[in-house]
Amino acid sequence: MPVNRCILHDIHTLAGFYDELTRQLAFPVHFGRNLDALWDVLTSEVEGPFEIIWEGMDMARDGLGADFDRLVALLDEVAAEREDFTFIRR
């Protein structure tokens, strides 16, 4: 089965992060663009296997501030929850 791949780069805002995930992983229209909704979609609505590759994380950290740590923690938790999801940092 092919892996659904989402490659994030040039992420500087929370809106940009949500925009890219929504576009590349075909999130449902009801996605609420917050951490709780992100958890719900990634753990139950995105068909696996899939991976998120986040390139340029150092630059993203500067733009996202405190949201950066929350997003990374959530993606790590999703990876622990789902055997068919991989989070790759670059």
C-alpha cells in the first residue's frame, strides 16, 4: 500500500501549517483548525499509512513561537498512537 506523504516546508505561521496539512492530507471540510481538531483528524480520519515530513524546522520554530512545541508534541503523540503514521523531522 502506498504511503500518503505530507511534506512541510517554509512554515512560518500556524495558519500556514494548517493550510498545508489540510491541502496535502485532504482534511475534511469540518476541520476546526485547532489542536484538538488536529488530533481528532490525524488519529481517526486520515487513512494510513501516512507520514509527515517537516523540513526546515529551525526556521519554523522562530515563526511559530510557542505553537511550534505544541505542534511537535502533538505529532509525536499521534506517532505513538498510530502504527501507520510516521513523523520525520528535517
